[in-house]
Amino acid sequence: MTTAAQTSFAALLRLLRYARGFRRRIVFASICSIMNKLFDVMPEILIGIAIDVVVRQKASFVAELGIADPKWQLGLLGGLTLVVWILESLFEYLYLILWRNLAQDLQHAMRLDAYEHVQKLDLAYFEDRSTGNLVTILNDDVNQLERFLDGGANNLIQVGTTVIAVGAVFFAISPMIALLAFTPIPVIVFGAFYFQRRAQPLYAEVRERVGNLGARLSANVSGITTIKSFATESFEAERIRQDSSAYLEANRKAIAISSAFIPVIRMAILAGFVATFLLGGWMTLNGALNVGAYGVLVFLTQRLLWPLTNLAETVDLYERAMASSRRILDLIEAPVSIRDQKDARHLGDVRGRIEFQHVNFAYGNGERVLHDIDVAIDAGSTIAFVGQTGSGKSTLIKLLLRFYQPDSGRILIDGQPLDSVSLDSLRRKIGLVSQDVFLFQGTIGENIAYGSPDARQEDIRSVAEAAEAVEFIDRLPQGYDTVVGERGQKLSGGQRQRLSIARALLKNPPILILDEATSSIDNDTEAAIQRSLERISHSRTTVVIAHRLSTIVNADRIHVMDRGRIVESGTHAELLRDGGIYSALWSVQTGGQGGKRR
């Protein structure tokens, strides 16, 4: 069943199944809501009984209980009224604090569960989804559910309680009047479900539109430098206006449906109230109904019907919450294909031997990007993969980290297939320095120590020296306490790259992957980093993905890739001597100068 076809009731059942750990709190909060409403309608009953005492005195309903004096009867009613108001206030306090705390705790749990699940999802999941839309689900949709639990859930429970409790009193006093008074209720219920069915797809569209708007805003804020450099502010503002207008229009359609509900309910309520007012009055005049009972019926008619005017607002809130719940639960329940096997082992001490055994791979249903990759990398060696963009170099790294699973063949580390070891232990043994450096909001020291929170300051400085980052860090006014800004925007590309290298080195992995790691660094800094990398690579297996061939001339072995295949292999000198693709690439980058080992 698709999300669009699911009913709000189905979404509610999914939500209740998810919230099974909160069931006792939900039940207790619901009981408090019910008790509050029961005590809330009792004053009208007591008023009717008081009228009966004043009119009939010693023949009143209370007198039949054994209290003959009308003054004592009124005193008893006054005491009961006081008790009722105290209990009504007590249960109101309890349901308010219970529902509100439940809303806070449930939305907190859902946001954490959704976020933790997002982190487990395959990279393929994110290929067709925008970051902004995911953020909207994790933030706005969760908050929408919280707003319903804050008040809407209590309103629904109390409306149901009112109908049952008041209905019981009505039928006890006069079944005929009860039938007339309750005649509008089927109309109201039918109208509620009719409008609910009409509103459901509209609110699903509202959530979709706001997700698109959030995605656009997130992308534009992240790309503000590009927008400014191309002077496309007006163009982007127009695109935001279009997305915002689409969201506005979707909301207008939903509002038009929900707003039409209120007048329909009011007319139904008016019919029920007039019927009770007139028929009850005629019966009282004819002696078929005493004055006190008539007063109870008139007061309770309003108590029964007028709260239903808020049903439209509650249904509106409910529909919005269920639309959001579907999106949240769809995210939480999104399948994860790359996960630990039940018998997955912890990857212990690693020497660093890597084997690609006849690996084939394609992204989704697309064309195959790797063809029969069969490579063995000795522990402690430095191996480079080079080739034109799109040749499959970075895909090898993604497979090695198990971001994706090979379509056929297998990858081993120290003879252990990757899918036989836990993801956490695998990735802790691999240090990745990628071309696209991501720094988190925080200080330089915190970014270097990311993933190694217990690192000592001297260790942080040591890896910064190895990455040739100390010089620029020491020039900063606050040194390692300098805040890098969002995504490291306060630093240059080369500075961000060096911090990324330091971060990977602090992890001290037995396998180090450099995916175009020196692409944003000037020639002088590149030479310095190369010297550092040569020193640190002696004790670990180093896999280098390179476009600039000058960075890998000292690699133990170089594999040249073309259209997903390894077409040449050898040392730098051997590949130059062979005069193949590598030699041609070298000539293009160096102007035909021969290479030599440093």
C-alpha cells in the first residue's frame, strides 16, 4: 500500500504501534482526560437538581434521599459543587502535564530514532532525496505531531466522553428528547469523516510542499557563494517564491475544506438545541417533565453540542499530525540493505592486506561501473588508482568502506570477507581523507579530534604537524580554539584539506585512504604533505586515489583504470616505459618530462 493510499486511521495505528513503550502513560493521560470531562459536566446536573430543590423543596429529588430541609439540600449541593470543581481542576492539571510531557518525550524519541536510522541508511537512499526534505521530516514533521499531542488528543477523548456521559443522562431523563438532541450527532460525525477524507490527500500534499520548500532553502543557503558569484539572487528568489506559493496554495485548499466544516456543525447544533428547548419546555408545561430535569437538559444540550464546534479544528490538527506521522514512520521504517549479518565478527587487529576478487558493481539499475576488478594489495604497501573522471576509482573506495555492496565478487581484509565483519569495526580500521572535505561547526581542535574524543592535546598537535597544518593554525589568534564556521567556511580549501588529513591520522588506522586528498593544496604544501605521507605510510596500508600523478610517483604499485576496468598496472617507472594510458596522462600533466622517484 502506498503512502498516499493509507488512511489516517492506518497512520494512527502505526503511530500507536511505534509508541508501545508509552502506552501506560497514554492510558493514564486518557483516564485523566475522561475524569476531567466527567466532573466538568456535573455542575450542569447539580444546577438542575438545585432548581428542582428550589421549586419542589420537600418533594425534590434530594428530599427522596432522606434530606427533608431544603436548606440542607442546597448545602449538600453546594458542598458537592465544591468537591466537583476541585476534582475537575485536579484532573485538568494532571491531563495537561501528562499530555504535554508525553508530547515532548514522544517527539524526542521519534526524532532520535529517525535520525539514528538515517545514519544507518545506505548511501543509495540519499541519491534520490534532498537533504532539506529529510531535515523537514526530522524537525517540522516531528513538531507537527507534538502540537497534536499537546491538545488535539485530549480534545478528541473529551468529545467522546461528553457524548457518552451526557447521552446517558439524557436517556435517563427523557428518551424522546434524547433522540431529538442526538439527531445532529450523526450529521456531525458524517461531516467530520467526509471532510477528513477530503482533507487527507490535501494535507499529504501540504507536507510534501513544505518538504520541497525546506529542501530549496537548505540548498540555497549552502550554495550562497555560488548564487552571489553568478549574480542569480533574483532567479533564486523567484524559485523560492514559486515553492512557497505552491505550499501556500496547498494550505489554502486544505483550509477551504476544514473551514467549511464549522458552519455545517453549527447548523446541526442549532437544530438539536432548538428541539430540546422547545420539546422539553412543552413537556414541562404539560407536567410530563419537572423543572429541574428541564434545566438539566437545556444546560447539557449546550455542553453536549457546542464543544463539537471545535471538532473541525481538532480534525484539522489530527490530519496534519497523521500526514506528518506517515512521513516520520516511513523514514524510520525505510529498509537498510547494508547491515551487519547476525553472525558478524568484530574485526580485530588488522595487518592491512586488501583483496578485490572479481568485483562487479553498478549503481542501482544503471550501467555497470566496475568490471571484474581483481587486485591484491599487500599489507603496509602504498597502492594508487588513477584514471580519468568516471573510471570507477572512487567507487572502489565506497565498496571498501561498505557504503555499497558488490553485485558479484567479494572484498577481503586480511582474508576476511567484508560482509562477515561488523560495519563499525570495519570502518574504525579505515581512515578516509576525501576530496570533498566536511568540517563540523566547532573549533579546529574539535574537528581534528572528531571520532577521537579522548585525544590528548599533544596528539592533536602531533598529527597537525604531520599534516603540515601547524603553521597556519599557530598564526590564528585563537589557535586550536578557532571556530571554523559552518562546513569550515572560515578556512581556505587547502587548510580544510590539511585538517581532514590530521583528523584521519589521529584515528591511527591500519588502512589509510586518500581520495584526491591533495587536490585543494598548492604545490609547495603538496610537497610537504607528500613527505609527511611517505613517513606515516610505512606502518600502514595506504590506498591513494589520484588525479594529479605527481602525488603517487613513489607508490609501490599503480593501477590505471578506464571505464571500470584495470587496464594497466606497475610502478611509475614501468608504466612510463610501457607508453600506455599512464604515460600519456603523465605527458599531459608534466609537458612530457620524465618521472623519477624521489
